[in-house]
Amino acid sequence: MAESPLQPPSQSPASPYGPVPVLDIISFGFRQFIAQLKPFALLSLPIIVSNTVIGAALNTLQLAPDAMNKSVATSMAMVALIGIQLVNYLLIAYLVYVYLKYVCDWFNGQVGEHLWDYFQPDDRLWGALGMGLIYGVVSLVLGLITVVGFFLILPGLVMVLVDVYLSLRFSQAMMVYFMEPKIGVMAAFGKSWRLVNHDQLWRVLGLGLIMTIIISLLSVPAIILEASIGVFSVVGNGFMGGLRLPIIFVGLLVSTFISLVIHLMFSTGAGLMVQARLYKDLVHRLAHVPSDHPISQVALLGGDGGNDDGNEQFGNTLSQDTLSQATQYQDTQSQDTLPQDTLPQDTV
């Protein structure tokens, strides 16, 4: 019997996600995204369609000055446009939240029966909003300091390096938070700091650069199409007459849809699959044991995996049972007997 497209492949949750080269992590993420393309498409469809219409309408107004003057002649209309754009961004952010829940459930072998369940908010939503707020505030502060330091050259350069360094060290915080539901927000930042240690910094940076190049190449068709529409909006006024605006709108509708599919569904979906596989890789490299074993809790969390309320960050107290199991495991294992990772079979 064929597996349901809403269920993860039978081997995925039980497979040992051990350390592998960066290119294998990227390859795995893209292959599994393609294998799960139907669920990702169904999750994306409502938000992509609404964003396509809103984006195409706003871009049409920008490319047609006469229409802009007639349509948004009052300040109230401008406020309405800003509000629509804000709703647009919030919908995209919520879709990323939905993706995160699905990807983490897929890796943990807990994919739900109904995709609609992933649109329903849970306790992780507030933590994710808190993490996003922390990211935003820190980025804003570092950005302002960098701008000021830019005029002094050397301080600006130092701040850019500090910004990149902190971004890398905390890059796994959101994935940690969703992969381990019992962990708190601050504990997730702490665990990310330990996962992306100095030994793994260059690997994480290299993976990010490769992913950026791949996404940029995938974006070329949408960029060319949008540029063509921009040129047409300028030169087509003389010979298209009243058909100019509808043609611009249809063209922008198509280009916006393609752009959202590439940037939102494909890039974000595949990117999260890659990030989740990277998380598993980093867990094994630091702990040298399966991530669900108690010893990994000792090595990575310095505690019991994070309390339910998430208030204790680094000083969690281990239970005697956890310490005992971890010690017994450590006594019977060595790095020489660490099982090598075998990627799950392709599901495409």
C-alpha cells in the first residue's frame, strides 16, 4: 500500500540522523521537500493565493501612476494600503510558523492526519513571537550601531563581524524551540549557542552561503519576468491604450505567484528541511549519541531538556535517573563505535 502524502516515509523518524557533509545535508533537505511537495503545496495555497492578488494589485498601482493618483488620492486610502501590506507580511510569517510545525513533526515521526490542524495555533506560537521579537530588537540595535560605526570604518567592520557571528551562533534557536516542545525560549537560545560552537561555525556559514546561491539562481525567472513587465509598463502606454493596465495586472499576477512559490513555498519549505537536518547533525556532533538518549540531554542542555515554563535557562537540575542512564550509556560507548549516518531512502 502506498504511503499517504500526509505521512512521513516509514524510515525517516527511526533513521539515525548522524553527522554528514554539508552538501549531503542540503541534498537530503531538497529531496525530502520534493517528496513532501503535496503537503507543502496544500499548506501554502491559501496564503500564496491571497498574497498573489494583494501583491499584484499593489504593484500594478505602483507601475501605473495615473491609476495611483485616482485610486489612492486620500490619506485614508494610503493607510488602507499600508494596512493591507502589513496583513500580507503577517500571513507570510504565519505560514512560516505552520511550516515549522509540519517539518518538526515530520522529522519526529508525528505528522498529523489533517493538515488543517497545523493552521491552528498552539503554545509554541507565543514563544515563536517572543523569539522573533528578540531577533528583531537585537538586529535593530546591531544595525544602528553598525551604521554609526560605518563612518568610523574599523568599528563598522567589527560590528558587521559581530552581527554575523551572533546570527550564526543563534541560528538554530527557532529550530531547537520547535523540535523540543518542552524547552523554553531562552533555553533554546542557549542550546543553539552550544550547538553552533566554534568547530561548527564555518560549516553553518558555508551551508548558509550555498543555500543563498541556490535560492538566488531559482529566483532568476521571476526577476526576469518582473523586469519585463516593468519595461512594458513604460513603453506600452502608447500602443496598448486601455488594455495596458489589465495586461500589467495579469503579468504581475503571474510573476508574483511564481515569486511566492519560489521564495515562500520552495525556498522556505526546502530551507526548513535543510535546517532541521542540520539540527540533527549538530546534535550528534556535539553529543556523539542519538539525540533522544539521556546523554544528549546532559551534553547539550546541561539539564533536563528544559522546563515546561521555560524559565530556567542554563541551570536545570538533572534527575538521578537521567544521570544514571547517561553514565551507563557513556560507559558502554566510545567515539570509535559511533554509528555512521545513513540517509533515509529517497521517497521521490
